[in-house]
Amino acid sequence: MTFILAISVFLVLSMIALGMTYTIKGMKGKNAKKIAGLNVLALFSVLVVATVLFATGNVSATEAVETQAQAVASQGAENGTGLGYIAAALATGLATIGAGIAVAVSGSAALGAISEDSRLLGKTLIFVGLAEGIAIYGLIVSILILGQL
């Protein structure tokens, strides 16, 4: 756990240092984007691994105190509950990100169409509303997942 925390802190600090270096030197181009992308990818991969380890109960200090039978029973409950919370968070988060992208694309197209012909307002609002529905579906799925825990 300390190792994962140290790597995460190092990656966050290196991202800040890279950002400051890019701004001071005015670096641009493919190399700057490649280095920043690798740094962000490494940070998120470390955070995903840490989340999975914590959710599955592999990094738990209380198991040494419990008896073997209680440890197996509680670990099974922690695994299902932790992964259920992760599933609910992913359902809501990814649906919201997708809805944001869809609203951005359809909203900008709708504004362009309305600026050319104002009679298209009602028709374009329908498409923006359908894009917002994606977030509501993700929220409903996460509520259903949390209801099963």
C-alpha cells in the first residue's frame, strides 16, 4: 500500500513538473504530447490497480486478527460489496461522460442549425434531450446495482 501511494505521489508531482516545464519553455509538438500522455496513462493505471486491490480486500490489515473462518466469510462479503460500488460508480461516471460528449456534439450542431433557420429550434432540442437521457439511464443502472448490495 505504501508503494502504491509513493508511486501515485511521484506521478502527480511529475505531472505538475512537466506542466510547468512545458509552460516555461513553451514546448509543443508530438514529443510533449507523448510524454504527457504516458504520464497520465501511468497515473491512471496505478490508481486503477490500487482501487482493485482495495476493493477486493487483498490489502486488508484486519484479516490477521480474525480467525480463518471469519476472514474467509468477511472477505467474500467485502469483495462483492466493493466491486458492486465500483460497478455503480462506473455505470454513472461513464454514462455521464458519454452524455456530456453527446450533448456537446449535438448542442453545437443544434446552435448552428438554429442560427441558420430559427424554425428548427423544437426539432434540435429533441436531439439534445435524447443525448441527456444517456446520463439518466446510467443513474438508473447504478441505483439498480446499489439496490442489490
